[in-house]
Amino acid sequence: MKILVLIAWLALPAVAIAQENPAASPAARHTLCAAANALLLTKMEEGMLRDVISYEANRHADAARTLGATNADLRQVIEMMGLSYNNGDITWDEISDLGEGCTKL
């Protein structure tokens, strides 16, 4: 439940991307996926798993940009997700689950 609230809250900057419900916007979903994977990279050691997560972060960032997101949108969502983690609003497991779930997109 908490992750759904987070997704809706983090997708607010994506309003400029899509006029419809931003949480349902493909650009917002890719932006969230890019942010989750970018945050996961901050705690990863070198290796194959880090390479896969880096690829996923870049793939989703590119898809978000193709759908209208800007680099500022991506940075803002990464910062907000990081702040939410630092404030204890979301857990590392929730960020990890979000990143893992994004491989299906």
C-alpha cells in the first residue's frame, strides 16, 4: 500500500509529461523505474548484478525521455525517492521490489 502512495506522490512531477493521471502515465512509470534502479546503484558493488541494474536504469530513463520526460523530471523523482527513503517513508526493500518489478516493463 505504501508503495502505491509513493508512486502516486512521486509521479506528480510527471504531470507535465502527461495530462492524464500521472500515476498511470507510461512516462511516469518509466521515470519511477529509472529512479528506483538509480538508487539501487548507489549501494551496489562492481559486478554483473550492478551492470544489469545500471542497464535497467538507463533503459527506463531513455524510455521516459522518449515519452516526454526531461532530465529535470528524472532528477527530481530520484531526489524525492531518496528523501522518502531517508525520512523512513519507504524501505530499501520497497525500492528494491519496485526496481525488480520494472524488468517486466
